[in-house]
Amino acid sequence: MALATELKKHFGFDTFKGNQEEVIKNLLAGNDTFVLMPTGGGKSLCYQLPALMMQGTAIIISPLIALMKNQVDAMRNFSEDDNVAHFLNSSLTKAVIDQVKSDITAGHTKLLYVAPESLTKQDTIEFLKTVPISFYAVDEAHCISEWGHDFRPDYRRIRPIINEISRRPIIALTATATPKVQHDIQKNLGMLEARIFKSSFNRSNLFYEIRAKSQNTDRDIIRFIKQQDDKSGIVYCLSRKKVEELTELLQLNEINALPYHAGLDPNTRAANQDAFIMEKVSVIVATIAFGMGIDKPDVRFVIHYDIPKSLEGYYQETGRAGRDGGEGHCITFYSSKDLAKMEKFMQNKPLVEQEIGRQLLIETAAYAESSVCRRKMLLHYFGEEYNIDNCGNCDNCLNPKKQVEAKDELCATIETVMALNEKFKADHIVDVMLGKSTAAIKTYDHKGLEVFGCLEGSDAKTLNTVIRQAILEGYLDRDIENFGIIQLTDKGKKYYKKPTSFKIVEDTDFADEESEPVMKGGASCAVDPELYNILKDLRRKLAKKLELPPYVIFQDPSLEAMATTYPITIEELQNIPGVGSGKAKRYGDEFIKVIKSHVEEYEIERPEDLRVRSVANKSKLKISIVQGIDRKIPLDALAESKGLEFNELLDEIEAIVYSGTKITIDYFLNEIMDYDRQADIFEYFRESDTDNLAQAIDELGNEYSEEEIRLVRIKFLSELGN
């Protein structure tokens, strides 16, 4: 049977994503398969569909109990049979384990999820020896490598256990693996001959932004979340203590948030995760323990309160956003002090592990401090070149810095790398060029080199920028396996013989800078917003009744399609993306009934194609401010209730009136200013050809405060402009 037919039958999709089809064909042919695919790219389908098609049971090795449970729930909801998928782990009672084994022996179960620790138990091994196995899938395979960001020693025992049970094809899957980690995985699983399927790491829908950490970071996070209109989001913190503190702060500011970290008892942790997935809360504040245990497609923002320990970790965690292809805003707060803190955490580890950790931190710092395209840097780290000058979806590309010529600096750097025989790291190379008398330079007697002090008078920050961007452009290479040694490439040798212009963008200094937030947003919506909201309410009620996450019933894109094409039969419903026959039969009747009623009530003609229109997004904060002003709450009290400084409230109110909303703040103005003073400022704006605040302050002199001028300007704009 054709793969596309099977895809439609089991999952309701008309087409495969990316290289899913080629991956599945390779596995069905009995070949070892290595899949490198970004979060949200559809890795799970690469083993789920073959498992349903092949004889026997597929063994899925997965690192987290929570992730297994989510995957099994999802598979059961795609099928009419609940025993199509099971998991075996330490959370089950003996009676449940016996039932699971009975279903597997009877041939009902196509996918069995096991943790690597469970797989190593002798009774599990003996049982699996009696089971016809279709193949083994090793999910989150980067856990095998010490260079990976979630190293799990038990993952390194998988191959010997497979050999003991029965040799069948292996498919290894991961969303984050540098070339080094990829080789580790293949070598350890004994699959060096496996066919490799590597998808692009580019998640074009994610907006990457680094902000300077400051004393206002908590406030910035509160403001950002309040502007998200109850969208789902994750805030990652480095420590359990910070998770608890920030959760409490968010709750005090009327943000529906819960904590998640390894210090909570297992029942509380599981309950908090379920509350997030079931949309009972909109925000989870977590340590990275929350990482792989989530399979929620509509997370709209991921905030890192602290810089992650590695770019793999950063990519994996930001990849929780926008898995459905919708918008995803990824904000990281960074301070160079955080790096020193994290290096301290590593002090008790073995020296080799400390060195690996240090190199990973250096790469993360380079990413955070760089002013070049975030996407370009991130993809380069994973061995992928991104040749677009401006991605248009990161802070650096939306606010590009001026380029400066650095041809002489690059030539000097290349010359120094050659003089040092390509055996030293970036910091030592920079010290040589600056002519510093460090202990290492004295030890290696590098003061006598001709290049010593060749760029004396320059600064380390600029030279580090040159090295980083020369690596990006392929003139230099950083050998991570040799702890960051800088080497010269063939392209760099050619450049040295015939130099051309080399422009750099100077890196950002995060020492004491406070960044302004870069706002980015806007998402497509259904053509019939009213029906879309009705369907969302129905989905939420059904999810509550069935105790399921709403997206398991139907994902947002499916609801949007229903509110665009108005399916009124089971057959039509099955043409909706993401709705297979199993889902249509299980949940379809109630949705069709609601759609049919809506179509009849509004006498809607159901054309085949309707233009999707975007709907303006009003933030919860702005609406609550307008409501507060309507109720004549004093503005200073309103600011305090929203956790804002007074000038921040004025920022919000100005945005409201500039967008065309009419408000009346006379009740507050009349309390703090007499009529004549108001009239003077009002008249100024009436006669002026600009509403520029700095110019107004300059022309109105010292008689009026900035706050008074801003308040009257709001009154002016609202009364005459709206």
C-alpha cells in the first residue's frame, strides 16, 4: 500500500514533511537509519508510521516517563484501539505491567516505549526475547554522547542489550547534534553504516532575541508575558530557587504560572506539567528538567532567565516554541557574570568534563554577544551554512549594527595562527597580538615571535569578534574536539595571499547595558474567528471531560481549517489537515454538529477557497488598562496594580491612543493639574507641527514636568485624533 495512503489513514495528513517519507522507506527496507531533524520537524512520525505498518512490536527507547506518557496518549488518540501503544517504566504497578505484556504477546501493541534504565533489567530483556520485534527506535539519541547536552550513561548500554534480545534495524533520532555528537551516537550504537537523513536546523518561524540581564529583568518578563494574551509559554531558570521565586512573583502579578523542577515531589511535578499541557495554566517556570518531557505544539514563547550551558541546550529548549509552525518568540537574558557562575558549578567535576563544559560555554557566550544574524551563528554551530544576509527574524537582523573594515586585523590574526602552528585557543592568540605578558606567553616564550604585539593598542573585544566572524566566513576553524584550538582553513590561506575587504559587526557589550525589548508578533487566524472560538471552547470542554490535553483532540491548525472550509460531514472532516479516520470517528460528530448549526444560522455559503485574513491582536494588558480608565481608577493606582512604573503605564496608554482607541483621562488630569496649565500644553500641541516629546519639553521650558506634558499629549491625541 502507498505510504501516502497509510499516512492519511492513520494520521490524517495528506503529505509528508521534509524527508519523512525517505526516512520511513529506508526503515521499512530493514536498514539502520540516523535522523537529525529539528524540534517540530516531525521526528516521531518517522518511527510511528512504520511501527503501525510492520509486523511485530517496535521498541521505542525514550529518556523521560512524562514524554513516554504523552507519546502513548497521542498514539492512542490517532487510533481506535487504546492498546496500540504502551510504555514500561518504574511508574507502573505489577498488575498494569502484566496487562501490558499480555497485550504485546497477543500482538495488539505496535509501539512499546521503554526507558533505557528499564531496558537494562533482566526480566525486561527475558520478556522481549519472546516478542517479535519490528525495529528499535532510540529517541533523543544525543543522550548517548558526553558532548551532548543531556548525557545519560545508560544510553551507552543500549547496543549490547539489543544484541542480547534480537538484532533488528535501529533508527536513532535527535533534534540537536553537532558533527562530533553525531559520530558518537553512530559509533556507540554500532550503526556507522547507517544512512543519514539530515534536515535543516533552521526554524524560520522562531524569533531569536538576546537581552541584557539587569535589575529590571523580572519586570521585563512580567510585562512581556502580560502582553501575550494568555498564550502558552515556558520560562527556564538555572536554579530551583529562582524557579520558585519567579513563579511566586508571576502569580502575584496575576499570571497563571506553576513551577517545575526536580526538587518537587513526583506527583506535584506531574500535576504541574499536566496543568500546562491541558491549558489550565499558561506559563511553566522550570529548570531544564522540563526539557524533553513536553510535547505541546502551541508554545508561543520560551524565555531563558539565565543563559543555557550549551548551544545544543539552547536550541533544544527554544525549539519547544512554535512546533506547529506558528509564531515562537525566544528571549534570553544574558550577563557575562552568568558564565563565571556556571564555571563555578563545574569545579567539582573531572578535569576533562570541566574542559568540555568550558568550551560549550565559550560557544554560548560567542552566540549571545555576537551582533551577526543569530540564525547564521546557530546553524553554523550545527554544521549548516546559512547564506542569507538578513534573516528578518532575530534581534540582530531587525536592528543591524554598522559594519567596520577589519581586513588588516584578519590578516594579522591569520599570520598569528600560523606563527603559533595552529595549536592555541582564541584567548591566547588575542593576547599574543595585543602583546600581553601572560603566564602562558612566558611559558611558551611567545614574546620573541615577530607577531607579538602586532596589534598593540587594539582591544580584545574587537579581536575576538574578528576571530568569531572569520570562523563564520570559513577563514578559520575552531576544533572543538581539541578544546577550541583555532586552525587555518584552505580558504583562509588563499585569503592571506590575496586579501580583500573583510567587514565585521562589532559584538554587543553586555557588561552594563540595558536593552530595550524588540517586539515581534502577529499570527494567521481562521477566516471565521467566531466559529474558531466556538470550536476552541468545544475542544476545551471535551478535553476537560476526557482529561486530555486539548491539542490531542485537534491541533489549532485543524480548528483554523474547520473555521475556514466548514466541513459538515465525517468525510469532509477527514479532508482537514491533521484529522485521520480514527480522530474523525472518535471526536468528529460533536464538531460537525456545531459547524453545521453555525453554517445554517448565518446562512454561510461554503466556497472551496476563502482568503485567510489576519485579525489584530489586542493584548490582555492593554484591554485591562482601558477598562481601568473607563472605571476612572487613578492612573498611579492603576500602574501599581499592573506592576508598572508610572512612565511605563504612560508608554502603554500612548500605544493605545496611537492605535486609534479613544480614552478619557480628564478625571485624573483634573485632580493633578489646574485647567489653565492643561490648556497651555494642549494649545502647544494644537499649534505644533509635531508631537515629538523632546521638542515639547524643550519649547515649554521648565514650567511643566515631562509627566504633565505626556498626560496632556495623551488627552490631545485621544480627543482630536481618535
